Amino acid sequence: MQLRIPGPTPIPDEILQAMTTQMINHRGPQFAEMIHKATDILKTMFQTKGDVFLLTCSGTGGMEASVVNTLSPGDKVLVVANGAFGDRFAAIAEIFGAQVERLSFEWGTAVDPQEVRRALSQDASIKAVLVTHNETSTGVTNDLEAISAVVREYEKLLIVDAISSLGCIDLPTDEWGCDVVITGSQKGWMAPPGLAMVSVSERAWQAQAQAKMPKYYWDFAKAKSFLEKGQTPWTPAVSTVYALDTALELFQREGLKNIVARHARVGAKARAEVKSLGLSLFPDDSCASNTVTAVQVPEGLDSKKLLKILREEYDTVLAGGQQRLDGKIFRIGHLGYVTEKDIDAVIEALKAALPQAGFSV
Amino acid sequence: MQLRIPGPTPIPDEILQAMTTQMINHRGPQFAEMIHKATDILKTMFQTKGDVFLLTCSGTGGMEASVVNTLSPGDKVLVVANGAFGDRFAAIAEIFGAQVERLSFEWGTAVDPQEVRRALSQDASIKAVLVTHNETSTGVTNDLEAISAVVREYEKLLIVDAISSLGCIDLPTDEWGCDVVITGSQKGWMAPPGLAMVSVSERAWQAQAQAKMPKYYWDFAKAKSFLEKGQTPWTPAVSTVYALDTALELFQREGLKNIVARHARVGAKARAEVKSLGLSLFPDDSCASNTVTAVQVPEGLDSKKLLKILREEYDTVLAGGQQRLDGKIFRIGHLGYVTEKDIDAVIEALKAALPQAGFSV
């Protein structure tokens, strides 16, 4: 099967095999060795000297953890949103009592760093900025380098949803001054879902010490004190750690620069091939993501039918649009275990299926 | 290796193999079929006609979810605690703003249902009772049937940590009127950690509709609406669902009654064999658990040394004591994939290792 959604992503065989490893004591020396090794490699992939923790949850759990560890009810936060996952960040912050100021951009466009500057210059009471690096719902990568420069200028806390970017698209956490960065095992990491990985900067720790939102399961301070013993506070998803541990060896072998370059090549190819079919990208080329390509549904094309035909007749699984983009776009995931050949296979399937769903190639 | 801690527990080979299944779309028809099937079997194991959800987290996440879904800040709750996990329940409720009244029993003893009655009769403002069915930290199983009868008499909400009991020790959720029951995939379920399973009664839903503690990731209402589509709100731990799905087939094949009887036999054997070594149980026989046996560390025995020798020389992994029981007890886990033969192997290892650690058998 060609599973080409933006996560879960296909898993190399040796990583699947790693999961047949029998259980071990999650408070024993073998687990300690594994989590220390995985954490060390993750730090090089996050490009951080800060802390990195494994949380047993999906990416959304990691987002919630980043909010409740750094903020107090009543804190004003600027949520920079240009898609469903930016909105999710705002919803989480609001539910936990933050005063959320939304800076929204049209779905399919990128965040304008100058607008972030304007928002921060107009309101000194903003404590933190929450931003999506790669907006999976629209296939847009925001210019996090420029956004983070603005946030640093105003000395705000910067919390980054990098769930579908980290390990695929360059994100030098420390260099750009990102305080909490979140990713998920089932995205670029070639592992199954079940682990969120988060980095925590010195500034984030200072915020953590003051933060009053209620937290128990997500408490970064507990994660830190247990990691010092090679443990997690609560029983971790051991099999998923086996998988991630093996995946990180492959990451180390290929090297982050090569991985980022591969995703750039594959992303560029996906966009070029989609256009060659006579289809249009949903976002502008200038901000189109290297991990997920969002394609506009042209007149005449029944996208639900297309996805069904692709799945049932061509063994190819693509993703539809979320929320207001339901039926308006479809999405091709190309992150993690992916090469140009996988794009060829998807395009071949699309060539065959598109006419069956009402669109003449 | 003989992994005999109270979770993670050993996994049968066919369940390990299930995890080599390639990723699928967690919003596609194949996943929907799998989660519906798993949920249906789980309902028979929970002995409930209520809702059952899979949450991607450890058991502690399930405990947090049960609190934030049913309570509001300021609500008075009675936490009935006789060990580390009862204390954990109290800590979670307190952190999220509940007014916690603790009814504590000495570690190693069972909860006295009459004391629960007294507490409830003295304070009509108590809204909910939080109780541990099987206290993993002390090897005690509480008389949940009697406790639940009292809670029903006073018409309070009953939230049960059954993390290390459900699927091993009889717990008829509906018959006993338990409103939220929590278990974890790595305990009796023969699957890896990463999933908590929770049941939600009609009364719990009424509480949920009123509950004001902040929740996003844990929101049962979202879990319900997504399960209707055969999905989870957030990307689930797909590989762990594969494992659980396979494990539940084995559960169905063996039958709950047989499984409960097997744990009773294995538990009785563990207790008898431990005593035959000249050691004493930590709890009284009358409340000793069928899933974990807590053994008192006699004078002269260095329990840390014992565990190390067992691990390094006899390939047998037992658990120490937690918190105030550190060095005072050690624990043998016998839940999930376990038969009498596994107890024989543990006892043989103990026979050899005990003298090396200062205790003459």
C-alpha cells in the first residue's frame, strides 16, 4: 500500500521488527540506556542543547503539555494561526484559561512576520507566541526563522508546533530561540504514533517555574527529574520507544542535512508533478511545504470519490481536507520514509484515478 | 528473561508479531473496523454496556482524564487511599482544584468499606469517591464490591483505578455501579504500554456535561463523537492498537471467567511459594492481590542486592518497593501472560539468589 497521508507515515521494516522486542522493566538499566541514547540523538535533530523529553501521547498531547507547562490562567498569548492546527493551539490555550489574541491568516497563505511584529508592538502584555511551523492542514510552511526573530526582538516566549516539520525541514531550535518545540513520532520520524517529543529551553524553564495552569501527567519538571534516572514519570510506550530508537539510528546514519535535502527534493518533485497533471497547488509555491502537498480540487472533480478510488483500486491512500477545506483540497503526505519513487507511484495512481473521478488529466 | 514486575508485562509472540503490521490511515475504514471490534470486546471485559474509550497515554493519563472529565474546581471528593496509587489519585484531583478529603489506610492493609460509609455519612457535600481497586504499590486488592455498594447507597460518583486489576480480577462495572473505570494496556492486557482504556457510565456523562476542569486532549465527549466514526480525536498509538486488538482475541478465546480463575490460581500459588521460602507477605492474606505479590524484606536481606543478583545472574526481573516502601518490600508481578510455571521459575531464582543477598532460605 502507498500510505501517503501526513502521518501516520510508512515505517521501514527494521523499525517494525524492532517492535517485536519483548518488554523490559521501564525502570531498569536497559531502558535507561535506550532513553538516554534516543534523547541524545533527538537533541542533535532538534539542534538544541536544551532538554528534550518523550511524552506518551499524540502530538496534540504535546501541544497541551507545552501550554500548561509555560502559562498561567489569565496570561495573554498571541496565537498565530493559518490553518486547523493553529486553531487547535488557540483552543487549547483558551480552555486552560489563557487570554488568547488570534492573529489569523487566510488558510493556504503563510504567516506574515511583519503582522506578528505589529501585534507584539501594539500589546506589551503578551507573554507568549504560539505558532505552527508547518501547517499540515493547508500544506504551508511558515517562515519560522523570520517569525522567531521578531519574537526574540520583543522577548516573548516562543512555542512552536513542529509536529509535521521537525526532522524533515530545518529547524535550528537554539539558533532561532524557540523555547518549546513539539513533534510527533508518526510524522517525519518513521515510527508509529504514540510519542510526542518536546524540547524545553532555559527561558521555558523559567516560565515553567511560574506557570499555574494545572498539570500532572504533562509536568515537564517531573519529566526532567525522572530522565536524570533514565526514566519517565509514567510508564512510557516502550515498544514505540524501541521503534523510535531504531529510527534515530537511521537518522544519524543519513544525517540531518541529507534528510532535509531529501525532503526538499521530494517536495519539489511532488509540486512539479501535481502541476504537470493540470492541477493547482492550494498554497502559493513560495510557502508550499516539503512534507505535505495540498492540491486544489478543480471543478468537476469529486475528491471523496477520488480518494475512494485511489484507495480501493490503486492501493494508494491520500488525505482529504480538514474542516472548512473538506472537499476543497486533497493532500499528499511525503515525510519520513519517502523518496522520489514514492511520488512517482502516487502520480501514476492519480493519473489513472483522476478521470474516473471526473477530472480529465 | 523472566519479567515479573507489575507492568509492563511479557507479551505473547503473536501479539509482538502483530506490531510489525505496517501503518494505516487512522481515519480510514480499516482502523474503524479494528477499533470497533476492540471496543466491543473491551466492553465484555469491563462487563459494561456503557462507553469504553482508548486513550493514547499511560494509566496515569487515564486517571487524569477521569478526574478532569467528571469534576469541577472546588468539588469535594473523597479519595480512599491505601498506597502510592491512591495518593496519586489525590494529587491529581488536588492539582486540578478539587477539594480533596483523604480517607487513608495503612499501607499493606485494605480499605474498610465501613470507614467509607462513615466518611460519606458525615459529609453530604462530597460529590465523588476515587478509589484504587488493586493497589499495585502494596499488593492489596480492595473490596470494591463492598465499597461500591456504599458509594451507591449515598449516590456519589464512583471513579475506579482498575489499572492493575481489570481483565485479571473480577470487576463487573455495571453491576457494581462504577462510573469511570480505568485500566492500562501493559497490565493484564498482554500488550505494550501506551493505551489507557476507560469506561464511562450514564451518571459519569451527566457529570461530564457539568464538569468545568479544563480538558482538551482528555475530553471524553470528543472521544465519543469520534468513536462513532470509528476514530479517535487525536492520532492513536496505532501499533499498540494492533497489539491490543490481537490480545483481545486471545482474551475472548480464553474467556473472562477462565482468565480470572487463572489469576486466582497463580496468585494463590505465588503467596504459598513465597511463604514456603520462609518469607512473609506484606499485606494480610485476606486482601492479598492476585496480580502482584508484595513480600516483606526480612532482617538481614539486602533487597536492592537481591533484585540486582536476580536480574544479572538469574535473568529474573522483580520490582522493589515504591516511596516509603523502598527497601522494605519487593514485588512479584503475575498478571496478563502468566501461568503457574512462571511462578515456579521465579521461586527457583529466589531460592538461589536469597542466600547470596543475606537471607538463608
